[in-house]
Amino acid sequence: MKESSIEAHLVREVKRHGGLCYKFVSPGNPGVPDRLVILPDGRTIFVELKTEVGRLAKLQRWQRSEMEKRGADVRVLYGLDAVKEFLREVFSDAVLPA
């Protein structure tokens, strides 16, 4: 499955459950995660999406590390199944398909 299809699923489901899922662009800071997910309860999670066989670039690993050192919740999701598991985790009170 293409990364764009995985991303579309994430965006659609987050919005359907009352969250926000912004495309995260930080000029002058390459390697930042793809998406900024803000849950209805205010929790904020940075999400990097990859296909099942995708890999993080060295710069992406560094950005993730720097963000996590400062307390940010940064997730890397590999494929549609990982996105579905993430959705089940963050919307544990919602009924989501397996």
C-alpha cells in the first residue's frame, strides 16, 4: 500500500473521532514527522508514516530523538496495520474495526 493511502486513512479516522490531523511542515527543519495529531483530550502526538518496508532516514531519526529528549510523543507507524493499532490505542473508548 502506498504511503499516501496510509496517510489518508489516518487523517480520515482521526477526524472521524473528533481529533485533528494536520500535515506538519517546519520550514528549515527537514526530517520532522509527517503529521501532527491532536486528540479530543488535548494530547498531541507527532506521527511519521512509512510503508511496511519503509525506513527512517538518518535525519528523521535525529529529529525524532531531539523531539523525544524534550518530552514530545513521536510515533513511527509502518503500514496500515500499525495505523489501525495506533487508532485503537488513542481512541480506546471508540469502536474501531480490526
